[in-house]
Amino acid sequence: MNLEYVPTICPYCGCGCGIYLVVKDGRIIGLEPWKEHPINEGKVCIKGNRTHEFINSEDRLRKPLIKEKAKFKETSWDEAIKTIAGKFKSYSPDEIGVISSAKCTNEENYLMQKFARAVLKTPNIDHCARLCHASTVVGLGQTFGAGAMTNSISDIEESKCVFIIGSNTIEQHPLIARRVIRAKAKGAKVIVADPRYTPTAKQADLYLQFYSGTDIALMNGMMQVILKKGLEDKEFIKSRTKDFDKLKEEVMKDRYSLETVSKLTGVVGEDIEKAAVWIAESEATALIYSMGITQHTVGTENVMTIANLQMLTGNVGRAGTGVNPLRGQNNVQGACDVGALAELYPGYRRVTDEAARKRLEEVWGIDIAGGKIGLTVTEMMDVLAGKMDGNLKALYIMGENPMLSEPDLKEVEKGLRKLDFLVVQDIFMTETAELANVVLPASCWAEKDGTFTNTSRRVQRVRKAVQPPGEAREDWRIICQIAEAMGYREQFSYESAEAIFDEIAKVTPQYGGMNYERLEAAEGLQWPCPTADHPGTKWLYSEKFSTDDGLGHFKPTEYNPPAEVPDSEYPLILTTGRQYFHWHTGTMTRRSKTLDSEVKTGYVEINEEDAEEFGIRDREFVYVSTRRGTIKAMAKVTRDIMKGEIFLPFHFSEAAANVLTNNALDPLAKIPEFKVCAAKIEKG
Ligand code: SF4
């Protein structure tokens, strides 16, 4: 049999596992794990193992579609591009917004932000990091000077203590969890804090079941214990940080005494104390977190609290330590790195930084929208819903599905329907694409060259294994074609993804020493890699932080309750998240026969005592309601969720969790509070 094995990277989570796509007669028929790959060492999880199944779906988009009289009809690429260019030219910069995609390559995200800023001249460019880790970018930016995982995945197994908070690592980042299990096998203590007794929590030596939204109280309480016992790392605090006095003043307040924190969080005082001592006394503690920390109105403050705890105990800048945010999507780190964010240019330079704007204009040879922070994804939806001032009339969305991923979906739908012009570029007819005026068929990750950057800053090559179906095209080529039709041929005349990457390296200092040749040879490089002879960086901040003064900045945080708390009408806390077999809005995993057959539809987890109180039996259909709407879902009665909380996975359009979620935003990072709102549950 004539088989070809194409090395590439899994398109699902931020672990960035290496796989070989198996190609026969121009069709992908399976995959093999990449045995020598530095992240996964020949292993993949169930999602990774089934990545190829959605690629050959019959319902892939194959031709451009244009809507006429409320119905789509097929059209030519020339006609579609001409229509889009003509419409885009008719809007002023403030009237148009662009949503990029963490599923697409670095090259495509870079081009999308260049297109927004240089062709449309709009500052309104953003992507779904706003919904998952915007608070990491802001919170770690303010404390450490850069918003990224400080350590490496392989490094975690060198830890002597691993503290996991707000991350179900075993189900959501399985090949990172493997390193935690290895650390445990070598004697490390594992602490897991989560309202749900997840498979990750079941591996813990110490499990802290706490109420959603009380993270700051819990960690400030731990820091008070550490200070009272004199377990802080005095040398690290003195030589590497500033504003320790301010932190001390906050965390030593009575409100963070063990007794008070225990009442607020629901965790017994002895366990809080034990966790604090383990973290402080271990030679190397790694802290791992994910969206349980970030998706709150205090998401940025949660992240700062984590940074405070790790600096207080000197757990930064060494192997086995660090602050390790686990990025959800395959390339959410890269999409942030290359500037697909409303407030940041490539390389995390503020859009208000004049010198940064001038540098981009010099390289691009075009005047760009500068000096103004654009609308975030969440703000675009607020403007469309009439909750915020603004004049948005058109949106260009690449590889995103806000009709499932945004909070308060009924308002999102109303807003999107009000748009004068919507272009969606995707591989399937998503719920959002259904509302578009023009739908452009794009290629999936296996049908293009490029790079993804994993959660530990590792930039890796993605390789084209097959041709896209029908007339579908690579996203980067589509962006270039629209730019050309709008008069910017010269500035968007790339012949390959590699040519785009070379330009990224010119304007993104962290990527400055990278090129495709080096990435191929080294199986990826971890940024910062500023020069051609730099080997990349395994862990950050071994000598100084990325702040202006090189010091880590303590940022004291105060516990405040979530935007919505339970009351007599809505007595439960609703929290949402992912499910092992599915991925985000389910666009890809629900088209995989294997994954879909494991979990076919949504469900709501409820504690068995609550179920008894509400008269609800396992597997019966119930109505779940919040102030924003009601959905119907099957009840899953379990001991594994805390009494008073319910959990909904957010992948399923027929039981869409985000009909219910609250779009209250973190004022700093503009991330919505997906993780907490008040809810009620009733028999169906
Ligand atoms: Fe893919 Fe993540 Fe699974 Fe690795 S752990 S195979 S990157 S889904």
C-alpha cells in the first residue's frame, strides 16, 4: 500500500502534540502518534487519535455562498471577493469589526490583524482568547511583564508539589496531565482545587472542593497561613520582587483568616493550611490553572493572586516551578503573540505605543489604525446588542462561532441579525455562518502549511497533507485576495506561509530568531528566541522578569463575590466547561463518529442531595434557567459536584449552556463570567 506519513500538530488543545497524518491516494485515512515528539512522546488522547475523522465530512464547505432573499446560493470566488471588497470599502473604520481565530495558524492570525489595521484601518480586531485567557494576558502582564506559561510541559514532572486550580487537566490537557502523574509517581504532592470532583481531582493527594468564584479568598487565605508561619521565600522577595508590603497588608486582614476563608469557600481550615504549607515547603511547586480561574469578572485579579502566591514562595524561574496557564485551543497562544487582540500589536506591544506603530508601518509600507484600543469580541457583541455605544455595521469572522461561544446567546443572535453585512470564513456551515451574507469555504489545518504555538510557547510547524475539498482555500490566501481587491496587492503579495512567517519574525521580537528551517530542525522552538543563534527558552524569569524594572510586581487583590450570586429565585450556582470527548463549539468533534458516539448531547450535572430536594432523577430531562433564558437537558445526578452547584458542558447547540451564562465582563481583560451565575432547575 502506498502510504505517506505527514508530520504535523494536533489541532485541538494547547498541548501541541505531534502526530503523523496518514495519507493514501490524496485522502487522510488515519494518524500515527509522533514517537520522538518532545511533548507527547508517542502518545495521544482520544480527541487527538480521532483528529482525521471530521476532515472528510460530507458537509465540508466547498464553494463560496452568497445570501439572496434569505437563501444561500453558490457563487464564484471572483464574485464573492468582489462583493466583500465593495462592501468593506463602504464602511468607515469604526463601522467594521474583525474576529480572528485561535484554530488558525500564526500566519493567518498575523495577516488578519494586518488586514484589519492596515486595509480596513479599524482597531476592532480580536479573537476568542478574549473568552478564555485574556485575563492571563493582562494579569501576568502586570505582575511578570508577559502573559504566557512560565515553564515547559516536560518541566512539570520535575515538580515536588503541583497545585492545580480551575483546571480539569486530565480531561482537557491529557498530555500535560501525564507529566503531573509522572511527578506524582516520583513523589510529588498533588493538590487540586475545583468545585467538581473531576478525574483530575481524583488523582490528588489533597482535594479542596470550593465554591466557584471564591479563588481569591482561598489563595489569600493560604498566603496568610504562609506569612504567619514565616514560610515565605524572603530572599526571593527581597531580590526579585517589589510591593511585598502592599501584598502583606492585604492578605493579613482578618477577612482572610482560616475561619472566614473556610466559610466563604466551603473548604475546611485544616486543608487550606495543609495546602499552603505543602506549596511553601516544597523545593519546587508548579501552579497549573485554566479557565476555572480566568473566566470570571475578577479573572485578571485571580491570575494576579496566583502570581502573588508563586512569588511569595519563590516558585518562579526554576525547573518544576512556575505559573502555568493551560491554553484551551491549539493556537490561542500564537494568535495572542502575533497581535490578534484589540489592545496589542504583534509581540505584545500596546497599540497606544507610537514607536510600535511606526515600526509596523515601516515594515508593512502602509499607514495603520493606531493609538486607539479597538472593540474586543465581547464588546462587539455588546455594541450589537445595544448595551454599549458604538456604530458597528459589518463583521468579518474567520473560524469562530460566536453563536455558541459567546455568553447570553439570545442577545448575541439578536445583535448579529442586526448587522448590515456579515462575512464568515469557515470549514463548516456553523450556527454563525447561517446568519452570514457571504460564506467563504476555508481549509482545515491538515490542508495548509503554517505554525501553531502551544501553551508552553513552543512554535511548531503545521504541514499540508492534502488538498482542501472542492474550491475551499487556505485562510491566508483568502485574506490576501480580499486585500488585493481592496487595492493592497503589493502589501499582501505572499507566495507562501513561510514568507508570512518571515515577516512575523521581523515585527515580533519573541519570534525574531525563528524561521522555518530552524523550526523543522529543532521540532519547534520556545519563545523568546530573539536571535538566529538563540536556542529558545525553556522557562522564563530565571534571572529577571519582563517588567520594565526586571522585578516581579506583587499586586494585592481583594475578594469580591461574582456578579451574580444565588438567591431565593435562582438558588444554584451554574458553572460551565468542557467535556473529555468534545471540543469547544463541537464544530469538529461532533462530526467525528467516534467522539460523537461517546457523548451525543448535552447534560446537566447536579449533586445527589440537590436532586433529591428538587425531585429530579438521574437521566430525566429537566429545565435549567437563569435570568437570561431556559434550556432543556438531561440530568446527570452525581456525587462529583458540590452541593449547590450545577455544571453544563458548552459544546451542544441543542442544550446551549451559553443561552444561560452571564455576559458581565472583567473590567480589565473584558472576559465574561462564564464560570458563575445564579440558576434554577426544574423537572421537565
Ligand atoms: Fe491533541 Fe491535546 Fe490530545 Fe495532545 S492532548 S492529542 S494536543 S487534544
